[in-house]
Amino acid sequence: MILNKPEPPTEERLRAELAGSPVARAVCAAVETAVEPFEITTEGVGIEIRGSSFLPNGLPNRARIKIFSPTPGHTLVFFYKKSLVPYSRDRYSYGGIDLRTTEVAQAEVSEWLAFINSGLHPDKRPTNLRRAFPFEIPE
């Protein structure tokens, strides 16, 4: 479920980003039907989804996924956390996936969401995750 979907900035961001990215459409469709809560971040480029549940240790989930298409038919999926330091722009990358196709299997998307909901726990890493990811997370 997307907690902030009814908000106008979120609706506008979803409309703009989902029109051009089949991968983002597949991920957002899975997020909307998920039991766990998520939020869409409206700043920056691409679509950024943040896990909104609490982790088993009681801390809030800071894990994020960003889906960005630098060119048509090429999609980058980033997994990261933002810094807790006020005014910091640091992000801690846990790797990414480089997709050279517009299709993504539902099983892959489920792995991605499970990874986010776990707070990026190493035991939940997606199968195709590349830890040495040569791309910078776009802002």
C-alpha cells in the first residue's frame, strides 16, 4: 500500500514517471497491492519508494529503492539508505540492478520489495543485485 498516494504531489509524480517506465509501473503495481506500507518520495528524478514499516528491532525502516531510466529501454534500480545526519546529502548504497529490457518478472519485483521491507538485510538480497554498481544514485 502506498500511504501518501492521495496527495497531489505524489499523484503528479506517479503519473509522470509511470508513463515512461514499464519497470516503474510493475514495481508500483506490486507496491499498491502489498500488505506492507510504503511511501513515494516526490523530490529528485525517477521514482523513489521508501519502506514505512518498523523493523523487527523496533527501529523505523530507512531502506529505499530508486528506479531511474537514463535512456529508453535502460533502467537502473538502486537500493540505498539516506544519512541520518541533518542537512547531509549522503546516501549509503547497497547495490543495484542494471536492466537493459523493459520487462521485469513479478518474482524479481517481489524480491526487491522483500529486500526493502527487511531494511536491506543481507539474507534478503535479490538474486541479480550487483554490489559493485558503477552508477551514481541520481538526485
